[in-house]
Amino acid sequence: MSVDDRSRGDLRAELKALRTRNEELQLQLEGLEETRAKLAMSEERLTRLFAAAPFALFLETVAGMIVDCNPRAVEMLGYKRDELIGMHISKLMPTDVANTLPELVDEQLTMGGTFVKATNVRKNGEQFPVEVSTRLVNLVEGKHVFVVVRDLSASDDR
């Protein structure tokens, strides 16, 4: 059927339907843009909180590989961030403490987290007391461990 064969009424009805659909799509687009802006704000807020935390924060795989860390972790341990990312946590503790990791991982998986006083090792080899709190978290990529480490070396809580 050619345009000439269609009635003006049919064309007007089709144009009205297209305009209505266009308005619906514009509203959906506005909603998506608003959602994207809220998501960006939320991501920025969480990024700033992660960076400003007074304790060392780590995101690790269940196998103990560091996926992410905050600036306090870098400062506390003396490594650059890119040195820590991908490092196994056993490198940050004395051997005797590292030997207890399998038990701690089992506890994390069973209980959903742990809380221990332990010893960490800075890049320069200095050992120092810490409090370590872990929590198992389910992320899109799978199970991870969120770790908060508090340096006790300048504290009376040792």
C-alpha cells in the first residue's frame, strides 16, 4: 500500500501513535539519566568513604588475594597500592600467623567473618600489632572478604 493509498486519517493516527511512543521513550530516557546520576553519586560517596576511612580496608578473594585497598592500607603497610593489589595476604604477616590462615578462612566461611588480634609486617620488615575484622560478602563477581585492619602500634589497646 503506498502513501497515496492511505487515508489522511490513517496517517494522522499513525503519527499520533509515533508521537506518543516518542514521549514514552523520552520519559524512559529521563528516568535512566536520573538513575545513572544517582548511581554515579552513590559510587562517588562510597569511593570517598573507602578512601577516608581511618582504618586499613581491604577487599580480598576467599583465597586471600588482595583485590582492592584504601589509602590507609598503603600508608600503614608501606607498599604502593599497585604492589598490594594481587598480593596474597600471607606476605603481610609473620610465617607463624600466615600458617593459621586456613583455619581463619574456614571460620570466615562458616561464621561469615572473624575478629582477631594479630601481627602484620610492613614492607620494611617491621612487625606491628593489629586488630583484624573480616566479613564475608557476596558480590556480583562472587564471594569476597571485606577486611578492616586497625594498627595498634600507637594504641593502648595492645
